[in-house]
Amino acid sequence: MSRARQPPLVTGISPNEGIAWTKVTIRGENLGTGPTDLLGLTICGHNCLLTAEWMSASKIVCRVGQAKNDKGDIIVTTKSGGKGTSTVSFKLLKPEKIGILDQSAVWVDEMNYYDMRTDRNKGIPPLSLRPANPLGIEIDKGRFPQKDLESLFPGMSADFTSENFSAAWYLIENHSTTSFDQLKTAVVNLKKQANKKNEGSLAYVKGGLSTFFEAQDALSAIHQKLEADGTEKVEGSMTQKLENVLNRASNTADTLFQEVLGRKDKADSTRNALNVLQRFKFLFNLPLNIERNIQKGDYDVVINDYEKAKSLFGKTEVQVFKKYYAEVETRIEALRELLLDKLLETPSTLHDQKRYIRYLSDLHAPGDPAWQCIGAQHQWILQLMHNCKESYVKEQKGKDTFLFYLYICNALLHSPMLDLDSDVRPSPIGHLSQTASLKRGSSFQSGRDDAWRYKAPQQVVFVEKLTKLVVSQLPNFWKLWISYVNGSLFSETAEKSGQMERSKKNARQRQNDFKKMIQEVMHSLVKLIRGALLPFSLREGELRQYGGWEMKSELSGQWLTHVIQTVRLSSESLTALEIPNDMLQIIQDLILDLRVRCIIVTLQHTAEDIKRLAEKEDWVVDNEGLTSLPSQFEQCIIHSLQSLKTVLDCKPGEASVFQQQKTQEDVCQLSIGIMQGFIDCLEQLSTKPDGDIDTSHLSVDVSSPDLFGSIHEESSLSSEQRLLIALSNCRYLERHTFLNIAEHFEKHGFQGVDKITQVSMESLKELDQRLFEMYIEFKADPIVGSLEPGIYAGYFDWKDCLVPTGVRNYLKEALVNIIAVHAEVFTISKDLVPRVMSRVVEAVSEELSRLMQCVSSFSKNGALQ
């Protein structure tokens, strides 16, 4: 018995802190026996099973999700060990603020983006002037829980750029351990920064005072000059000159700086484009990354990237983003088709099927891929079963042709003209049969079993292959349906999207459809077996579809027993899957029919073997006057019943083989036929002419009397001796063998045993009486017939005869013949002496009485004689 596995234990995680989607390595003990053994993985309360990659029993790699807690344990759950524990914890950090130049996969608010060229005359926005550390001293993060700070300052924030900024919260979070002197220094730094901000606009004005005064002086000089001339002409000419000067200055400036400004605009546009490419390189590289990951088989990474891109750019209005996102959708649609093809591909393991269904669920594939997979598996199993039948039918035909060729060759090789060494090299199988036939009490089939079991029939091999195929494929098919019903095929993404509930609803609606699938598989299995073993139980149309076997001879009882055991094991395996009994009832019906057929065939073959027992009679008697024939007969039936023991015994869920009245009647008639066959065998042996007796296999039994042993030394038996041996065997059959066989029939549950025994006894008694009368006729008639000629030999006359001096010769001869009969009967069986001798003496006495009654008168000497 295997030792139960310990629950998982997490002893380390690297790194032990980080933001969401950080890749971590988990180490520990008993972390599962394989990828399929891993049932759950949570970090800080978030399920990370989707990104988990099982490396070994002590190492798992995954990515941290959007956890609910800032700090928590790492819990691993496996099928073999259950829910585990953790000795370490992981701290989830909040992501920092993203600057305008930082790489990011999300859109950053650029309302305050500052362009030095286009807005160079505006002042820098106040937010952009705020430093990351406003106090100007070293920041020392405290260990106050975030939740406590949020409850202490509701609605406030520690971000100094926020409108709800709380200075107390900021100080507790960043300077809880800072000394008082450093805080004083921080106050001085704040005052300096405030003074710089107040002086900012004034300093800007001071920096341009000289230019302002120069421009003011030039305008004043021009105005005084105009006043001194006092004429509009001068004013107009001067104004025109001034405008010309200004225009030329402007044109010169534009000419001088046009190239510089053009390069500056181009550089700014290139910089902005690179900035966008750098910031959104995730989206721009995503189509190529999807192709690479699909080729490597990293479908989890593809799904994660797709979900991320969908959440970020699924509803974007930017045209370039729309274009790239449309390309991503095209690649994902191709991935859906690829995964669906792999899902419907056969053969495939249950693990792969669940994995592909989960992928398609996360990709929101249309339709119901799980049900499509179930349908494909169903058709594949049916096709496998029919292909199995077709292959074995073809193999059987090819085998029959090959065996016919071997038969012809063997016939030619063993013809009388070519069999030169047949006397010195007998067939080994024939030798085994001959040797076994000479053994007392040995099984009558022991000689032929080796050749008979040398090669299993094609039907038997086919049934084993077919049941093995169904038992190996149906469990995965059934487990796939169970997973489809309880929703374990889908991931958390499907659960959140409601897809799991829709699937469960579909499963409830398709229960009848799946039940029909299982029933179709069961019907195909049963009908294919019936077509191979019980073709008469199928209709003509079904026989064309499920049959096709060449039934030259029906399978023997031993092979049918083997087939029944195979089907029983298959039924037990299917029952262990918790398939409803009503779906498996058809298999129980098949087993019952096979059991009935096995009993019928076994009894028929037993009857045929009983008829051949006459060939095994060696006429060697023991001290009780019996040959080995009754023992061989009893052993034959016992062996036959023992071979049926597993067939007659009822397994759980099976009905009695004798529950049908027709079966009881058929078995009873066959049993009576077996008994009658042996009685006919005895009659044939006892009445066989001398020329038909096979004495080539006779041997001397050392336990037999010398007188009878001398008979066998001459290798001959008289008809009267065979009759005596048969009578002795009949007497033993009546008193022992038939009663023992009746007990064995009752022991094995046979019905109508009394009828079998009664009919057999009556038939045996009739044979015994016929043989006895035949023997008496052989022995008594010659003695009786010799009396009258002996009395009147020499013209003897009762009226005129001499004085008697002794018993006459005819009486001596009759007594000697009676004594010879007694000796012959006593040699065979002492128990037969009273029965035979009483009839012989009675016959002689009756004849003497008749002869005496026929004498008209006696003389004195005649009366004395």
C-alpha cells in the first residue's frame, strides 16, 4: 500500500517583493508530481495558476497578479497532497508614478506636457517645477500599514501633487524616523523653494530690462526726430524706411534661422515618434511576438499579452493603434483556428484536450469547443471499433488461406508414397493422445489441449483487442464529459466572464445527447462481439454491418469462457467510472447470452467426446470387475462441469444462467443426451463383433486374476466376456457413477437433476437387462439344449433301462458347463455370480422338469435313474 503524500510546503520565494506581474520563483517541498497535479496557486490571495509553470517538485515559476492584500502567504494546492502551507510571505508594492519620458504600456495623461519650442514664451507649469523630494532631506519609508493610514486619513492622499494632499500622512509615510534637526533643515529648504517661486516672474522681468530700455530709447529718438522735421513727408519717409528696415531684418532672420528651425522641427517630430514607439512598443511588437510564441507553443503568454492589449487598446480611437490592434485580432483568430484543429485532432490525451479547451475559452472562441471535442471523440471511438473489426476479418481470411496451403503441403508430405519414416517417427500430438488415453482417470482432453490451445482463434483475439480499446478510450471520454458538466474545463477568466455558467447550462441541455453517445458506443461494442461470437442473435441488416466472419466451426467452451472473463473485466472497468447501470445493462445481457451459449456448446462437445470413449476401452478389469471406462466417463463430466464453474457463478449485477425456462430445458435435454450417449457407448462395446475389436492398445493389468490375464496374453476376448464386463460396468454405473454425477449437477446449480437421473437410470436398466438376457441366452441355451439329446442318447428308455450305477454323462456334462459359467463369471465379477447362476440353474431345472413331465411312465430302474 503506497504512503500518502505530504501537503505542499513553500519555504522560499525570489524576489520576496515587487509590483503586479512580477515574475517570481517559488521553492519548497512536495509541490506536485507534475503539471497535471497542480490544482491551485495563490499569492497574497490572488490566483496565479494561469501563469504558473511547474518545473519540479521543489520549484514553480509564475507571475504575481493584482492581489487584494499588500502582503500574504504563498499557498500551493495539489491533487496528491491537498492544500499546503507557507513559511514565507510576499509583499506587493504599488507601482510608482510614470513620468512623461518613462516607458509604459498604458496611456499617460499629457495635459501638462511642456514643449520648449512651441510654448517657449510661456512659463514652466508649476507642477513640473515641483521636485520629487520637496523637503530636500533623505526619505525613510516607515512600516505603517497602508490600510491603517487610509482609515486614519479618509479621503486624503500622501501625493503632494494631489488636491487632497495631507502633510501629516506624507510625513508619517516618508519621515516617521527622521530626527527633529533634519525636519528643521527641511523647513528651511521649503522656505527657500517658496522664495524662488515668488521671485520667478520678477527675475524674468529683471533679466530683460536692458533690452527694454534700449528699445524705449530708440523709439523716443525716432519720435523726437519726427517732431523736429515737422512735415508729413519726412514722417512718411521715415516710417516707410523704418518698415523697410524691419521687413529686411525679419526676412534676414528668417533666412538665417529657417534651416535651423527646419532641422529643429524634424528632430522634434522624430523625437516624438521615437518617444511614442518606445512607450507603446508592447503593441507594435505584439503581432510578431504572437507569431513567435505560437511557434514555440507558449499559448499562455499569447493569451496574457492579448488580454493586456485588449484592455489597453480595445476601445482606442488612435488610427495607428487601431491598425496594429486589428493585426493582433487577425493573429488571434488564426490561433483560435489552430487550437480548435488541435482540439479535434485524434488521438489526444485528456490533459491536452482540457488545455486546448481552456485556451479557447480564454480567447472567447465562438461556439462550444468542448462539446465539439466530445462529438469528435465519440466518432473517433466508433471508427476505431469498426476499423478493429475490419482488420481482424481481413486477417482471418488471409490466415485461412495460409492454413489451407499448409494443409495441402502437409497432406502431400504425409501421403503413403512419401511417408517413409511414419513408423519410426510418429506425430508428437498423436503420441500425446495415445499416451493420455492409457492413463486411468486422466482427462479425456489432455492429449489434445496442447494442439487445441496452440493458437487463439481470431474472434477471441478480436474481442480482447476491442474491449481493451473501449476500456482505454471510454474513461477519458467520460471524464471529459464530467469536466464539461462541472465547469472544471474553464479558467478563472471564463468564470468571471460568465462563460462557465453558459457552459453548465449547455451541459444540462445536452445530457440526453451524451447519453445517446454512450449508448451508441455500448451498442456497437455488444453488436460487434455478437457478430463475432453469436451471429445468430443479430438481424440480417445488423449482420451485414457488424458481422463478416467466416464461421467454419463454432468456438469451444474453453474459448467462450475466456471471452466471458474478458467481457466481465471490461464491464467492471466501465462500472468503476460510475456510468449509470442502465447504460451498461446491454453488456450484462451480452454476458448472459455468452454464458448460456458456453454451457450449451460445452455440453454438446462433452456429448461428442463421450461417444468417442468407446475407442479408449482397454478391457482391463480390476478386482471388482470394472474397466477404466466408468471412471473416464465420470472424470469427463466432472472436468466439463469444472470448466463451467466460472460461467455458472454469478458476478455482482449478473442474473442466474438458468433463469429462463428454455435454457433449463435445453440444458436438461443435453445432460440426458450425455448420459444416453455413454449408455449407447456401452451397448456398442458389448455387442461389437470379434473382427471389430481393436486390440492393438490392450495391456495386462497386474491386479487382474491370472486366469483373465491369460486371456489377454492371447489378445482376444469372447463376446460372453465382453458382456460380463459391460454388465459389471452397468452395475457400478447404477450404484455409484450416476449418483455421483447427479451430485455434481446439483452442486453446479443444474435444474431438473431428478429428471436427468431418472431417465438415465431407466435407460441404463433397460440396457443391463438386454445384456443380461443376451448373456444368459449365450450360456444357458447350450446347456439346456444338450439335456434332451443327452437323456435319450443310445436309445435310452425310461420304461426299459438297466439298474443305474451312477449319474449319467449328460448330467455330468451339464454340471461341468454350469461350473464353467460360474468360473467365468467369478473371474470377472463376484457380485454377478448369484444373478447369473440362479438364472442358469433355473433354466436347466425348468428344462429337466419339462422333460420329466413328458415321460409317460417310469420303470423301477428308470425312476431310480
